[in-house]
Amino acid sequence: VGSTVLFRCQKGYLLQGSTTRTCLPNLTWSGTPPDCVPHHCKQPETPTHANVGALDLPSMGYTLIYSCQEGFSLKGGSEHRTCKADGSWTGKPPICL
């Protein structure tokens, strides 16, 4: 109880799900299970206390959607980041405090 695990993916993969998960008093894990998905863009900076989802939008391209884990709120950065043609991401990493 109280232990926290940080998840990262190998090169060439993007993390979807929670970047950190904590063992709760009811013996379950906070957040959502992480998954590593292959993609040509490099994983952007991994925000702590955030969940990451993704959509491949025809009009925008591959877009990461961030939400803060329970008990945390967005205090800065971007909720959505899109992979650009040059391999970089739009916006700034979200800050969940």
C-alpha cells in the first residue's frame, strides 16, 4: 500500500494509459493500465499523475489526449498534443498537481 510504479515504453512506442500507478488501501491500483503502442513519433515527456489516451484523427493526425488522475488537476501545459510531420509534438506536457 502506498507504493508507486512509473511506466515508460521502449523506443518506437508511445505509452497510453497511466504513467504512474499507486497501490491503494483497498489493494487496487490507481489510474488505468498502461499499454505501449508502436508509432513513428518519439514519446513526448512523460507527465506524472496523468492518464494518456490517443486518437488517430484524419484532420489532425495522431493526437495524445491527457487527463489528470483522481485527486490531481491540470495546472499547466496542454490537454492535447498532436504529432507533427517533423516528428515533434504540438503544445507542452501537461502538469497535474
